[in-house]
Amino acid sequence: MNMSAIFIRRPVATTLLMAGILIFGLLSYTLLPLNDMPNVEYPYIIVIGEMSGADPETMATSVAKPLEKQISGIAGIKSLKSTNKQGRTMVMIEFELDRDIDGAALDVQSAISQAYSRMPDTMTEQPRFIKINPDSLPVLQIALTSRSLTPQELTQYAETYISQRLSMVNGVSKTEVRGAKRFAVRVQLDPALMVARDVSMDEISAAVQDANVTLPTGTLDGQTRIRNIKASGEMRTAEEFGRIIVAWRNGAPVRMEDVALVEDGVEDTKQASWVSGENGVIVQVTRQPGGNTVQVVRDILDILPSIDESLPPSIQMAVMEDSSIPIQDSVDEVQFTLILTIFLVIAVIYLFLHDVRATVIPSLAVPLSIVATYAFMFAAGFSLDNLSLMALILVVGFVVDDAIVMLENIVRHREMGKSAWQAAMDGSGEVGFTIMSMTISLAAVFIPLLFMPGVAGRMFVEFAAVIIIAVSVSLFIAISLTPMLSAKFLTDASVHVKDSRFRAAMENAFNRLLRGYETSLHFVMRHRFATFAASLGLIAATGVLAAHMPTGFFPAMDGGRIRITTRAEESISFTALAEAQRGLHPIIAADPAVDSYLSTVGGGTRGETNSGNITVRLKPIKERDHIDVVINRLRAALGDNPTLNVYVQNADSRGAGGSGGQYTYTLVGTDSADLYPAAQKLEKALKGTASVRDVGTDLQLMNPTIRLDIDRDKAGMLGITLRQIENALYSAFGTRQISTIYTDVSDYTVKLEVLPDLQDSASVLSSIYLRSDRGALVPLDTLVTYRNEAGPLTVNHQGQFPAVNVSFNISPGYAMGDAMRDVEDTAETILPDTVTGSFTGTAQDFQSSVVSMILLIIVALVLIYIVLGILYESFIHPITILSGLPSAGFGAMLLLWIFNLELDMMAFVGIIMLIGIVKKNAIMVLDFSLEAERKEHLAPEEAVIKGCLVRFRPILMTTLAAVMGALPLAIGMGATGADMRRPIGICVAGGLIFSQIVTLYITPVYYVYLDHFGNWTTRKLRRILRGSLAEAPDTEG
């Protein structure tokens, strides 16, 4: 059956069908969102609980434990771990990929509500949770700085004038002000004045709460009118709070200002932010899931001028980071590469066909296949991103293969003297099955990628789907449009070389190449055994090379962002930490590659008291060195700081360890007495390991702690409860929130604490007094004794057991796989039996992805064998087709090794692509050889030699077209994202070039040997069956 016949007979219908595909595809292209990477819903949820003033151990026992117990009962949890720091708990939940994240979020919220009832009363707010996914990262950051306004005023403008307006832009999910100095009234107590006026902590707190009230006061409902009642119970300024009467002593009022300094301040005094060295705040904008990043940012930038006009002249507003710029640059570069690739492929076709008309016919398959793919991408909810566009670039080289094979065969029939219409009918009918076999087996290669596990697998779903769609569309175009156009426009001039020196020269060159191949092929066929043995040696060499290849995860892109993490000793004060971090600013600003930077200390999600973060935005890549060079330069410049340990890494690298390293090895034990020393020994050993650097742990045990021992009997005798004691300590030193101020635009807090100047020494404890049940003031130091000791700055749990995270980076010149192997070997020799270690985060994803990729390659080979076996109704012929795959793998890895690149996930995908591409050559040869054996009764040797020679032109054309499709990726064309695209391009180009040379000789050898083996097996089975039938009567007898 000739599938192309209906299209050849109905050219108008075929033309209109292609026009419809073109129109709908172009329309879909305009509607596709532009993003950096595919929209992937990560199965992570983080629960955050805060209790001001609580130490890490208290947070672990009173906040983390109730949460962990309730959350652990939720279905589908893969891992559960928590980090507890001063006043903050973070519980990190990773779910299985098949768990619906929205349903999981509802279960987490229910668990939080149940756990909250078991938490201390001082936990004023219920813990909250956030879902972690790429959409939660800000797409735009706007900096506000001012040299005349206070931080509180700057924050007010950021929250009311900018944040609220931007949140109403279409496509915006939320806005957040980073580094905000929110207004608060701070009541700073003087214990000496309180004692002198006979006032206690409880009275202070109660007086504020009673004086600042916002309660419903009702209405007067008369016979003719209704009137609302409004009482002036609200306070808004420090002056009003200062006039509060705390108590009456000797007939005179004791006001708040008599015993405390009451001032307008900020809610969090332990955080600071700088924008390129100046005090400022950042407005972060997050887009809605699945939104168009470029369009959202464009809409925001359109309204920024009007917002800027409404701000005071003293405020400078500037875009600090625009995520749409690298996305748009990357998309533009990939689209340019796509167009360039199309022209290169068309040039290859013209080089072999020497005629414009003959070149145009198969070339139309490229734009039509790609444009039609846009329509399917839009219907599937995909976006134009680095992976989908890279898939389109790669398919350019082989969506044209089907049309080339179709056209070349029609031209061959045309050269026999047939008419254009008859040549199209005969030629298309002859290779229809071949083209279908090539396309189906190619699409089958990528089916396993659709089921690849892990987050990396989800990212490749879109990549694989785009390729499957494109090659499927190309099959349809090859059997419809190409033969129809050939029947109408393939003239005599298109198939006969004449009146053109260029065309004659090219044809003569090809004929000389063909004669050379014919001579060498006959030589190889005369020495088949040596060739077969060499192929087995090549298989062994491929295995050896694969075993020694350095392995990695995803190549880091040069996105122009650097993340710097700073860490000081545990006892450092906030003032000293901020001053030390400010000392880094001139060094960073002096680097010629730095455009701007955002520096923060304190606050944020992590909540460390001894660390800070700096995000550095580099100049455009054309104006600076590569990001790795800049990182090494900054690491050297910042490395000698006497106060801070500084860790510098690429912000676009996957993963971030807790101590500044990118990768994490987690230790878990049942007893911290065994766990903590083991972690310290492992850290020390890894610092002497050459393959890793920036080694650190989140184990910080030297946090200065004052341990209070309460004399319970004495407290009871004096009429003081333990709750009073801890409440007094919390009010004095916990920055306690005692009231809320409500305004028209927002709400603000009232904070209570002892004067900061008095908190330098533990002697301040002796000035704290408590009211007994007899009415007398009792000094705290008569009820407690205290001692100085060291405690943990963080307390970590994994699976509800104590844990320590060891983080590290990979040293230059070492592969990720080698470094991880060294870490495991070192841990195995150091860790006791009571402590276990495993990689988590990015390192764990890498381990599972490598195993998954190897399994996927095996599954792809098995799947192709099954598909080819079904298509050819043979157990033997699929082996012939697959015989050239080891040479492709060897060529791909050899070129990676030459260019000093790792065998990472992108390279693995390139090898999977090679499996689908390389077998096309063998399919073309096999189809012709089998047909020659059946119709011309040729011997296998003669049939396969004839098949190789007849199919030599289309094999060269399709291979060169595929190489040209991968070449722009292999040479790293474009700046943004080129590092990620390069490994897959090198794999495809290297594998195709090497396998092209090898398979032209290996395939016919395997064909002959396997044909002989198949015939021998058939004869053997027949003898066995005849023998069984001959013995059957004797057996019955």
C-alpha cells in the first residue's frame, strides 16, 4: 500500500492542509510563554515557625518536634528534616513525585493546625508553609535607595507605593520587600527606674495591652436614626505609648516614659541590607505558575515610570535584576542558532542535489515540522525555553531525513526515465516503509525519557515530547508534501547534470567518493572476520572509556549571577557581623566584571545570626570574563578576611549546601554524643581531600549560652511561679511583641525589651525584679544561679533523628562523580557504626539520575529492538541495525574527553539521541538489501554491497544534515546558556561523525554474518523438528 498516493493525486487538498498547519503553528508561536526552563512543580514544602528569643534547643523540642510528629503521618513523604536556629524552625518536606503537591499542601496545613495547639503560648503566630518551585523565584528585583529618608520611610514607600501596585499587574503572583525596616514602637525598659518606682515586667506588658485596644463598641439604634460608637482606644506613636500610666504610686501616676525609653523604631533591628554599598530595600516580584516571564516583566517595566513620578525626588529607584533579560537573550540566541541550523541543513541538501527546486522540496519539511510543533506545544501547555528550543535545534538535522530519503529515491526513479508523476508514485511506495521504520524507531528512543524519575526527569519531559512531536510531523510531511511536490515540480533539469560546471564538479566529486567507498567496502568484505573482531574491540573500548569518563550533573550556566555566603564565629554580634560584611563591599565593587550587588545580613528564611549573603550581578557577558574566571578572582580577593569565612559560587548552579557549599552529605545518628564528634572528624578529613574544597558543616557548638538554674523551692516560698520567671526573661531579652498598631495601610508591632546598652553583660540579670503574690518585688538573682557554657547555634533533624550537614564544592579539575566517591570513601573509614551518612539535595539527585540514565539507555535499546523486530518480523535484523551504536557512543565520549567535558545529564541525552539517529543508516541499507535478496535473488554479500552503494548518497546527506544541526550547539554559539547546550551538541556531532565512518563498513559485515547465522539456525531447527516427527510413532508405540 502506497500511503503517499492520495496526496500525490490530490495536490490542492495537500497544499491547503499544509497551509492550515502553517497558520495554526504560527498563531500558536505567538501565544507560547517565554521562560528560562520548563515549568516543573517541585515536590517540596517548607514549614516555617518563629518564636522570638527562643534558643535552638527550645525551638527543636517545642516547635519542631510537634510539627514533625504530625507531618510524618502524611502520605507520600520521601524525606523529612528540620533546622532549628535562634527563634526560627524550618521543617523541609520532600514528597514523592506522584504525590499531588496541592493535596499535600492541604495535609500540611492540617498538620500545622494540630501541632500548633501543642506549642508554647509565646508562639504568637501559627507556623506558615511555602511550596518550593522555580515559579517561586523572583522574576524582577527593584532597588530603592535614599540618602535622606529613614529606613522606615523607605520601607513604607516600597510597601505602599510600589509593592501593592505591582501585585495588581496581570501575571504577578506576589510581591515582597526584602531588607524591609518596618515601623515599630520599641519600649526599652530601664530596670533601675522600674525598681525605684516599684513597677514589674508584668505590669508594663499589661498596661500596654490595656491601653492600646481595638474592640467593637457597638451602635445606638434609635427610632429615627442609627449612630455608630467609636472609642479612641488606639495608639499609633511612641509619644502616645510613653504617656501610658503603668501604675499609681503614692497617689501619683507612673508613666511608661518614667521607666522606659519609648521611641519610634524598626521591627527587626537584627537585619540590614545594602544595594551596591548604599542602604536600601529590594522589591521582589514573583510571577504566577505557568506565566510568561518576559511578558510579566515587560508589563511591570511599562508602569514603573509612572510609579517613579509618584515617589519623592530623594528616592532613587532602579531595576536591580531582570530575569527576562537572560531569558530573552537566550531565546534570541537559540532562535538565531535555529535559523542558522536550517540554512546549514539546506546547504547540505543543495550540495548533494545541485538544484534549487530539488533542494526546496525536502527543505520545506524543516519549517513546517517546527511550526507544526509549536501548535502541539501550545496545546500541551509547554513554553519556549532553553530545553524545548534546544530540542527544536537538534530535530532540524533529522526532521529533514525522511524528506531526503523520499526525494532521493524519487530522483533515482526519475533518472531511470520515468515521468515525474510515475517516479513520485513508485519512489514513494518503495521507501514508505523505510521512512516509517526510521521515524517510529527514532520516536521510540525518546519515550523512556517521558518516564524518567526525579526532578531532572520532569525537566526532560518537555524536551522528549517536542522531539517526538517534531519527528512524527516530519514523517507526515515526508509521505504527503514531499512526493506531491516532486510529482509537480521535479523537472528533467533537476535530475540530470548538465549546463552547470558547479553541479557537474560536485557530481564528479561525489562519484569519486563513491568509487573510493566501493573499493574500500569490497576490501572490508573480503576481510570480514578481521572487521568483525575490530568491532568487538570497539565495543570493549567503549566500555572502558565509559568507565573512566568523568561524570557530572547539569553544566552550570553563565547566567551572570554569583552567590557569596559569609560566616563568622558563633558569638559574633550583629553589629560586628554587619561591619565585617560591609568591609567586603569595596572589594566586590572594584572587580571590573561586577555591575551591582545586593548584600544582606540577618532576616530572610534561613535566619542565621552569624552569616550573611551577597548576590552579585555581573556585566553582560560580552563585556567581561567567563563567570568561572570572575568567581576565582573574587574568591582570591575575599579569602583573607580575618573575621569571615567567604564562600563564592555560581548562583545558577543547582543546589546550595548549608555552609556555603553546593553539595551536601548528611550524617544521622541516634545519639548526638556520637554524631557531633564524628561530624567534626569527617570535616577535618575532607578538608585534606584534594577533590573537594569549601568544606564546612552546620554544626556550630560554640554559641555562648548563659544557663540559668532556678531554685524552685525558694521561688515557691517567695510566691514566684516559674511562668513568671520565664515571662520576665522573655519580656526583657526576647524582643517580645506586646501589642499591635492598626493603620489604614498596614499593621505594626509594639516591641518590649531591656535597654540595649544594658545587654552587654550578664550582670543585667541582677536588675530584673518580679512581683510576688504578696505584692513585694523580688530580685531575680535571689532565685537563680547562672553559669556560662557553649551551646549549639543550630539543631538539625532528619527523619526526627539528630543530623549534621557537611557541605562542599568540587575542586577545579575534578569531576562530580569522583569527588562524591572520595567523600563516601572518607566517611566509610571515619564514621562509627551508630552514625550513617548519605548524600542529600543535588548530590542525591545526581546519584539517582545517573542510575536512571543508564537504565533509560538499556530500556531504549530494548524498546528499539522490540519495535524493529515487530516492523521487520525478525529476531536477527534488529541486531544488524543496532550494531553501529557502540561506535556512536565511543565517538561521543571521545569528543567529550578531548574537549575536557563531563559525561553529564545533557551528554546522556545526547547519547540517547544518537541511538535514534545512527540506526537510520542501517535501516536504509537493510531495507534495500532485503528487497534485493527477495526480488533480484542476490546473495547476501551482493545484496548488502549494492544496498550500501545505492544508499550511500542519502546516508551521507542525512548524517551531514544531522551534524549540521548539532554543530552550532557543539561549538557553543551564543552566550547565555551555551554551556548547557554544548555537551549535547558535542555528543551528537562526535557520535555521528565517528559512527558514520564505522557503520558504513560494520553494518554490511554484521548483515552477512547474521544472515548466515539466521540460515544456520533455521536449518538446525528444521533438523530438530524432523527428528522429533520421525521419532513420534516410536514414542507412541
